[in-house]
Amino acid sequence: MIDFTKLDYLKIGNKKQKRAYEVLTKYKIFEKLSNYSPILAGTIPIEIDIEESDLDIICEVGDNAKFEAYLNQNFAKFDLKIEKITIKEENSIICNFELEDLPIEIFGQNKSTTQQNAYRHMIAEYKILQEKGEEFKQKIIDLKKKGIKTEPAFGLLLGLENPYEDLLKF
């Protein structure tokens, strides 16, 4: 299986993955976030992205205020949009900006990155894609192009009642 905790796999991936690697390394995004155990999650690592998909970077954040200040200090020149939200009683922070026409989303939660749902969903989806093959993968992409989010798309094709919860069981 691919080690998604490192970016190396992107170098030999598809066109968008190579572009993501190029931009992330050029701007040293993961180096700057290294104290927060960053992982690229979402659709681009598992090749089910669509044109408007963003680079989802998840981080382990103990102190949201400190993290927000750090983001502003290190990425302010990129016209940041920072939002604080609560997901299942977990304080979270989301930072959006663009690098060379690539939308970036940095998501922080006080939880190990490999324990965050974004990572866990991606791993489950990757395993399902490996098992179900190319035709299934194309159906997911087609649903996403119709505006259906990733987890609900898997839920539709797999008959899952609550895809956000059920995918975590894979």
C-alpha cells in the first residue's frame, strides 16, 4: 500500500499529483507545517479528484489560536480565509488559500492526523477502490462531477446508510 504520510508517491503519480508535489515542495508547505504532522488527504492522493478538487492537508493542532497565528505568519501573502468550526464537539480550524491556481485547504484538529476522519476515510476509500477496480472508480468520479461529495458517492454505490460512519468500519 502507498505510504500516504509522505509525499513521495505524488512524484510518480498522475498529472495532478505531480503538479501538487511540485507546488507543495516549491512553497515548502509541508516543511512549514512539519510541527503539525501534516498529511495530504482527500481525493487527489487516491486519484478520484475532479477539476475543482483542492489539496486537503490535515494537521494535528493542540492550540487553535496558536495555529491560526502560525498560519497567518507563514502564509499571509496567499490571501488566507480562516474559519473556526466544531465537528462532533471537536474544535477545528480550516484555512483556505490558493497557490498557482491550486486550491489548498489546511485543516487542523487536536487529534493525530492518522486518527482524523479525513485520513481514515481516504484509507478506506483507497482499499475499496483497489478491490472494486477501475469501473467503480470511474463511477465515483462521475458522481463527484454531478456534485455529489466523496463519502456520499461511495455510500450510493455501496448501499451504505451513513457513509461518513460506515466507511470508518472498512
